[in-house]
Amino acid sequence: MEFTKVQSAGNDFVLIEAANLKADWSELAIATCHRHFGIGADGLLLLLPSKKADFRMRIYNSDGTEAEACGNGLRCLVNYIYTKGLSRSKVITVETAGGIRTAEISSTEGSPKIRIGMGSPIFTPKEIPVVVELGKGGLVCGMTVNYPFTAADTTFKLSFVSMGNPHAVYFTNQPVAGFPLSTFGPAVETANIFPRKTNFEVARVLNNRTIEMRVWERGVGETLACGSGACAVAVTGWMLGCIGDTVDIRLPGGTLIAEWPGSGEVYLTGQAELVFTGNWLK
């Protein structure tokens, strides 16, 4: 089975052209993504044909669960499609479990810069999904913000949004590098208020155009970057009045650019690259 290792801002994936292949994809994701006994990746990307768009993407986390959305994975997939000549269009549509996404490609030195429409944010708790108690936290334009959540005797104020997948965002005044994400990430991810678990982002506003963040991804753990998480942080920052319509999101693996004017679709821009190719022999 031929594969290509791809990455965007350090968020890395094993990509397989799967149109003519059959496998237990969940089991394969666990095996290929293992950092010591496999190829090593945050997730497995499947490139498939689509009747609704130019291509279709499925993504499995490193624990074998299938995810609805992944901005960095989508950008990696589009870069692969363009680089391999599967499409020469500068506008490519991709069917995902979270809906059809449109990618715009602009040529630059090195890897192409790719701008992706990530869909509109969802704030209705039942659709995120998250179970919230009335009267707790605040409400801004339908978004639940500053909701008190306690883990390990520590209370955080979380804000909830779906970007096709669930996110809980926590803004802090301290540098995110010092936040004990490995301690609190699992507690938030698996909390009872999230019926399908959640991604957890900790972020700090540096100025009205710059945010730094780290992410604990559902089904993966801490990763160097998360595209849907960057969008969730940008939307939350805008709702809280901390940033403008365009913001640089600084992650451990690199910087992504998120655009959202307070309504409609969120756009995410960044680069992706093909790292190496090989054959999976197991």
C-alpha cells in the first residue's frame, strides 16, 4: 500500500489514495500513526472520489476514531492533489463529513499557499454538541462563552463552538507555553458535558491581530497545530471583542491566518507540504 507523509504547521498525516483499496481504516490508522511501530502521524487521510465535489476526504485520528473536520488535513490533501497533478485547477472542492469545503491555491515559493473555506461556526449547544446548564456562563450572539468548568480543583471559563467538530476554547492571560495541557487536556476532552468528546484549545491574545494557542485534539492528544481549532479560537476571540476580522494564530508548529467578520464562513490560510513517500508492508 503506497502512502505519502504530509504535514501543515507540524500537524502531520499519512495520506493514501484509497479509491481502489479496502481495509479496516480505523485499525490501519492506529498502526500507521504509531510514532515508534508505524510511520508516525496525528492522523490518516483517505483521498477518495466524490459525486458531490471534485474529491472526497475521510480522516481518522491516531486512536482510530473518524473525525468530521480537519483544516490542516484538508490543506495537506489539496496540496497533494495539486502537486501530483490530479487537478490543475486553482479552486478545488472537497467533500468531508463536515460538508463540502472549497480550497483556493496561490502559488508561492516552495509549498503553495492554500486558503480554505472552513464552513460557518455553529453555536447551538445541541449541535456542537455540549450539555450546558441554563444560567451558567454568558451568551454572545447565540454563543455560550465563559462557561465555568472544573477539573482537578481548577475552574476554567470555556467557550463552545463547532467547526464541523466540537471545540472548547479557554483564554488565559498567561503564556500558553506554561499551561499544563497534558494534565487538563484529557479531562476536558472526555468530560461528561461533551457527548462526543471535544477538542480543547488554550489561547492568549497578544494584540488585536495576533493570538498564540496550543491544542489538545480529540482522539490524538496535543498536536503542533489544528486548523479547525485555530478557527474556533479566532471566532471566540472575535465574539469576546479581543480581535478584528483577520488574525494570525501562532501555534507551536507555525502560524495560520484565520478570517471571520462576525458572520458567515471562516477562512483559514496556510501552507502544506509533502514530506516523503513509501510502501506500507504490513
